[in-house]
Amino acid sequence: MTSREFAELIGVSQATVSRALNGSPSVCEKTRIYIEQKAEEYGFVLNSQARSLKTSKTQTIGVLFPLNFDSLSKNLMFTHISDQLQRELSRRGYDIMIVYDHDPELKSNTFERVIRSGKVDGLINFRPQLLEREIDLIEKFHVPFVSLHSALQESTLFHQLMIDEENAGFQIGQYLGGQDGGRYVYVAVSDEPPERSSRMHGYMKGLASMGKILCEDAILSAERSTVSAYEAILASRALFENEKTSIFVYNDMMALGVLNALRELGVDVPGQAQVFGMDDIPLASWFTPRLSTMRSPVRQMVKDGCDLLIDLIGGKEIAPQTVYYQSQMILRDTTR
């Protein structure tokens, strides 16, 4: 079907079809959504879009950010991964297009427009959950797609390269549980359901392997920020003032807030309280005291992800796979 035939079929001009499917702001939202819905219904794709998807001439990779992503300044692990990805793709001659949506309920979002207009050769995904219609679009347009760091829930459709967070938590649990311990604490993130908390589950298993337990009242919840973790510790000061504690914090930036709170409470680190972070962002070794943490192999994961995506863009058939990367324990000043 030509664009002229499609335009006549749905009752708009050929120029409007072209502008709408290329993301032009000159087309009103209502008309654009109507045309996109009809294009999906009839399986219509602009010739320029089809050529772009087949010949991979854009030399641009889309990077799909998480929904409602707050700030690179608040999630330094994500900043670290994004920086490595930018360097790796630039070295290979690719540009990056950030794909970011605030509202998952939008009938048509930036992600969908990028796919339909053929603006990228492939996608690197940081979003842990895709909408069903987004998955359908990836399959329909045969877009090369690789998830890094955050795995899609129960997905066997896509390539996923991720950190083995449960194993990292297990190692921390074994290490802290193997010492003259006292109370064990975990500082969780408030936006992660307990059943999906692989870091916490690993920590609990590691402690159990050493005959120790993580009590329910010792699981503290905080937002993904230094300030929120700081406030969570102060709100539960009784946990830290009367006996030794060993604390595993969800990530390094939150661990900084924990250290600041313990300092304010007059709790000696590591004598009275040990603190373990996760990720080993570059800033972790600058803390005072320097933070013990689990180092994620970010460079290798990013390199492998780019290799895989470029192979897929080149037409290589590779069965979907999930690859786990193991973290390395880094002991510094916050543990005994």
C-alpha cells in the first residue's frame, strides 16, 4: 500500500500522513494518534521508515531510560553505566538518542514514535518493565534490542545482560555473618517490592548460611537518595545505639547517607557499625571512611552489550539469552 492509498483510506492528506509518522510537531496530537493507530491496524509503514530499518543507515542507537526517571545526579550507578555506554558507542561510530517517557499510560509515547519513524538502528534498554504494546512494536518492526543492568520481568524474548545482584548480596551476607556480628540491617529502596528484591534475598541467604538472620524490623526503607537513607537511619536510631550492627545498603549513594547519619549519632564505623554498599561507583573510594562495596563489572557488561547489539543490527541471528555478571567484593574502611 502506498502512502497516497493509505491516506485516502483513512481520510487525511498524504502530507499529513508523512508528517505524523515522522514525528513532526506541526500535526496535532489527536490527528497523530489517529494516524499511528490506523497505521498499526493496517500494517502500514512509510517507505523511508522501512528502508531505514532494513539498511541501518541512521548510525544512531536509542537508549531507553526507565519510566519516571528522576535525575542522573541522584543515580550515580546509572550515570556511570550511561557514561561507559556513550564512550563505547562513540568509539564504534554511533550516536545516542535518549528515549524517555514520564507517563506509561500515554496512548502514544516517545518510544513508540522513535520505533515507527525508524530513527534508530537498535535499542539499549535500561527500563525494567515494558508495556505489552511496546513489546509488540519491537517484534513487529524487528528492532535489535538489548537490555543492560535491569532485566525485563520473566522475559525470554530479548537479550539481557545484567549484574547477578542476588549473588552479590549473598557474598555480603556470608562476609558479615561470618564475623562477631550483633544485629544485621538492610536498607532497601521503597520503590522495589520485597518479592523482587534480589539483593535482599541474597543477603538473607548469605546470613542464613552462617547461622544468622535478618529480622523484619531491621529492614529499613528509603527512597533512592542520600538524604532519604540518612533520614531512615535517624528514624531507627535504637537499632544502632545499643549493640553492634552490620548494615548492607542498597547502593553506594544511599550508603553515604547512612554513614553521615551514623556519624551524627556518634556510632563508630567500623567498630560499632559496619557498612557495606553496592556497585562501587567511582565516588565510593572518596567517602570518609572509604566504603566497602561490591564492584560491578560495568565496562565488560557495556562492551558485551554493544558487541551483541551491533551483531544483531548486522543481521546476525542470535537466540535470546540472559547473561549474569558477577560482582567483586571490595573491602575498605567501613568493615572490620
